[in-house]
Amino acid sequence: MTPRAPAAGDRFGPYGGRYVPETLIAALDELTAAYRDASADPAFAAELRGLLEDYAGRPSPLYRAPRVEEAIGAGPVYLKREDLNHTGAHKINNTLGQALLARWMGKRRIIAETGAGQHGVATATVCALFDLECVVYMGTEDVERQALNVYRMELLGAEVRPVDSGSCTLKDATNEAIRDWVTNVRDTHYIIGSVVGPDPFPRMVRDFQAVIGEETRAQLEAAEGRLPGSVVACVGGGSNAMGIFHAFVPFGDVRLVGVEAAGEGLDSGRHSAPLAAGTPGVLHGSLSYLLQDADGQVAPAHSISAGLDYPGVGPEHSWLLDEGRAEYVTVTDDRALAAFHRLSRLEGLIPALESAHAMAHVFEAGAELARHGPVVVCLSGRGDKDVAHVARLSGTEADE
Amino acid sequence: MWHGCRGPKPMSDRVHAGTGMSLAQCFAGCRAERRAALIPFLTCGYPDGPQSLELLRGMADAGADIIELGIPFSDPLADGPTIQRSSFRALEGGMSTEGTLDVLRAFRAGHDTPVVLFGYLNPILRYGVDEFARAAIEAGAQGLLLTDVPAGSDPVLEKRLAAHGLALIRLIAPTTSPERITVMAGAGAGFLYYISRTGITGARAQLRRALGREVEAVKRRAGGIPVVVGFGISTPAQAADVAAVADGVVVGSALIDRCERDGAEGVQEFVAALRGVMQRDGPDPPATSSRPPHPG
């Protein structure tokens, strides 16, 4: 919309910004200053590193997947095992960082939105750890799809507030979380779960997730003595993708491949692929690619995976797309489901349905990708939370 | 859901649309009458297109000084449940940005009450920023208030929105720094809109006690630009309290609540009752409202 210099201030090229109610400006200024000061404080970095290692279990392994290589007839293929983190996904990297920041700012109340429930669980977890009040907004459709995670959050002491407006999914949970923040901004910090929202969230969440790519680079250097040829990650809001991409953005030879959810197919209109099939627009505080209709109303998203079921995407991905630095492909519900089963059988790894989208692309295009060098896939989460849902889809009743 | 909806057909009297009274004239008139301006809000397309046109006319006839006309949006994240509901209903009925301008054109055929369009950025981006800025003026709007474009967030965009004469109305929150208020007043057009509390739109049983003092502080920095107050004002008694300190009083969710209960007549009655308490040295405001307040 309004071209600016690349990655200047609050923007990535034209994308990003702070399109929020006036009430939040002071809080965003406060957060920006706190993040700047904390980033410069060695004690903050040391405390976060300690928690990531001793509490979350980092570094996560980089696992070479021989049976995937055999299946696609090429290699090497490595899986970055974010599924092994505490709470089962990459989300904990961000929530630990933001909880420390909340404490830094003296805010005792935390709110969050969640789709699949992974970010909600990761937030509830750190709130238990730091003794913070925690409210998680979750669409009623997701509450149903992810009942086990709802109970997990409650076990951890969080209050889960179902949201039944709009499409009753992640987008609407985010609206409601922003409404809460506008209302309780003085004592509340909003832990956004992805690289979305108004500045500084997209760059701050990316920085907290960048540990994924930094570790990957060092681990692959140790194993192969070189950079990856390609890095593949699923993209909903896009935090695991930005986290693993970030370290490699300066290396133009490394292909960065984001995989969006094509749902029932891009032509069906029922998908969650704004980078592939959307246009730039403003939702939840930033300008980025967006699913919308001709009148600028946000179009409902669809994906088999609650974590990808979102009509927007992080502004930095929009910038990487326009710049041609990253490429974005799509995977349908059916292909993701097939990859979910296939990786389970091949490697004994049950992936989250989100991560199964990235795996599906590797099963399909892995041989071609491997010609550029080692393929690294971000296995962003484990599939325990999806087992009951997949069983239902397969016509089996699995007791949660 | 709302794909491709373009709203009602353009109304036949669009060519005759007037331009409406300026905001400055309006506030000058209110000042001369020693009263605050009454500014009711309505979501365009609520309960449907034709009825919202009738509601607009009724509000103007009942004494509204300025009308805030909401452009419905699918994700109204600064709005409480009442205005959310009215927005969804308007969109389900096919209301759109173009349709909102059509309703405004039809209203202009018989009324010169100033209108401020109220909404969110994305439908404007989709419409085309320059196209919208021009079309809104041509349709007879005086101002534009976008809740998700805070002052200075996108200077080039803000300049383009104002290029054809729309007053960009700025929201000031209790959390807004004094420095920002001074900057907004310096660039300010039309009026400044003080949000009565941190939070979203919606009726409240009670206003905060510090409100009067805060409004006075904003007025001291406003450099003569009128300061109106909105969010949460739901009864004539509350409106009277605010009218005593502010240059204008915005009432939104409470009107839509009233419309849900009592229809167009109830809205007109309510606007007339609110108008009756705008006078600063007039009769004492009623001690309590005729209806129980509805906490949002």
C-alpha cells in the first residue's frame, strides 16, 4: 500500500505496520521499548537460554530420516524435531520469551488466542511456570476439534474462553483477544502465537523462534559441513517457518519453501492459502496477504488443521514472497492426511497435521528439492493432539 | 459468505444529492445555542438497507447534529457485541462499502446533517483509497473515522484519505500520551473523539468518575478543535453528564439495543430524549433514564 524501505522500522517492505485501535498504541510503544531493552540485556538472554535448554528441552535434534529418503529416492532429508519440545511444538520458544518480557514489564495477566490449542497450551504452561493469570481465547469449532488441548490448558490453570462469533476459529479468537487487550491493556500482556499482529509482534515472535534456524544451521554444518539446499516448513501465521527461515534468508542459494494449506483445493474456495490465492489487506493490525472478498470482507478460511485455519499470514512472508526470496506452495487436506499416515509408518513419527503439510510437499517434491543439497523439514509439532480427529475422519472412534 | 456482495442498487436520487453542512458550521451552531452536539451512530445496513436509511432520516429529524454511519466489516475488533451483531446482520443482508455510500446519497437528498463514515481500513483499501476518498465526498460525507488507522500509523495513506476534503477524525484513548494529543490536534480536522474508557464499544451502566477531568485535559491540548466523547454512553443521564463537559456526545450501541427492542420509533424517541439533555444551561437532566441501562 505505502512502499517503505525494506524491513525499515515497523515494516517489511510495504507489509506490517500498526493498524490497531488508538488505545493499544501506548502498549505497543511500551512493548517495543521493553523488547529493545531486554534484547540488549545479557541477563535476559541468559535466562531465556537456560529455560529453553533445561525446561523446553533445546536444542531439538536434527534427525536424518533414512526411510523418508528411501521413499522419495533421494536425500539427504533431515527433520528438525520441534515436536520433541516441551508441550509438543515450536510454540514454547515464543511463549517463554514473551512471558519473560511480560514479567519485565510488570504485567501479571496474560491473554492468548489459539487455533489447534498448541499455542494456548504453551501459553498456559509458561503462565503456570511464572505464576501469571492466563486467559486463552479459542473458537468454538476448535474447542470441539481439540477437546484434549482445552482440558490441558485447564489443568495448567488457564481459563479457556470459547468464541462463537464469525467462523468460530482462530481468526475470531484473535479478534476477541484483541478486544480483551484493548479493554485490559494496562495490566495485561497479549502473547500472540505467531508472526502476525501489529509491530513489534511479527519481528519479536520471529526472533524468539529464530533459535530453530540457528540450531539447524549449526547441526547441519556438523553433520554435512554445508548449508541446506532447501528448508521446508508449513505456513499458517508462519512462525515455525520464519523461525527456521530467518538464519538462512541471507544465503540466497538456500531455497526457502513455505507450505500453505490448500484445504479442499484452491479452486474450491475452501482453503487457508493467502500467499497463493489472496491479496494484500489489513487484518489483526498488519498489512499482509489476506483471503478477502471483492468488498474487503475477510473470507472464511478452511483447513483440516486448526493451526493453519487462518485467512491471514505474517507480513514478513508477504515480503519474502514479493521479493522472490521464498517460494510458497500448497498442500490439500487429503495430501496432508496421507502424509500424516505415511510419516507415522515410515519413521515412527506421528506429525502434527500442520507439519504433515510440509511433509506432504517433501514426499511429492523431495527428489527435486534434494538436487539442490540437503533438504531440511521443520517438523513443527507432534500429532498426539490430532490422533482423535484423524481417527474420526477415518471412521474410527478413538477415545481421547 | 459475503463474496461479491455489492449492496443495494444505487438509489434514483443520487444525482440530486447535496453535500451537507460542514462539521465546523455544525459545531458553531451548537456553540451558539450553548449546547453539545448529539452524534448518534448507526451501522449501515442494519437492520437492512432501506430501514437504515429510514433510521438515518428519523435520527436527523429527531435532532441529531451529526451522524456516524458505520460501514460494516466482517472483523470489527474495536466493537463490542452489539455493534458486532449489527455489522454481521448488515453483511448478511448484502450491505457493502458501495451500498453504504448509496444510502448516504439517498439521505443527502433531503437532509444536510453532517455524516462521518465510521469503519475499518480493509474495505477502504479494497475499494481503492483514492476512489473512496473521492466517492465519499461526492456521496455527501464530511468525515471519516477508521478505528484501525491511528494517527501517524501510515502517513501516506492518511494524506490520500484526506486529499479530497474528508475530515480524518482522530480517536484519543485514556492511554494516549499528551504528546500524541497535541500532534493530533495540530493535524486535526473536524473534531477529536475521546474514548470514554479503555475498551471496545458497548453500553455501560456507569461512566468513569475521572472522565470530566480527562476531557478537560484533552480540550486544553485540542487548540480549539471540538472534543466529543463516546463509547459506553447509554442513557440520557449519562449523556447529560458528558454534554456538560464535551462539545459532542456519541451514542451508538445503546441506540442499536433500542432499535432491537423498539424499532425505528424507539430510536427516534431515544434520539429526541438525548437531544433534550444536550443543553448546558437548560433544564436539569433527568436523574435516571427511562430505561434501565444495559451493560454491554
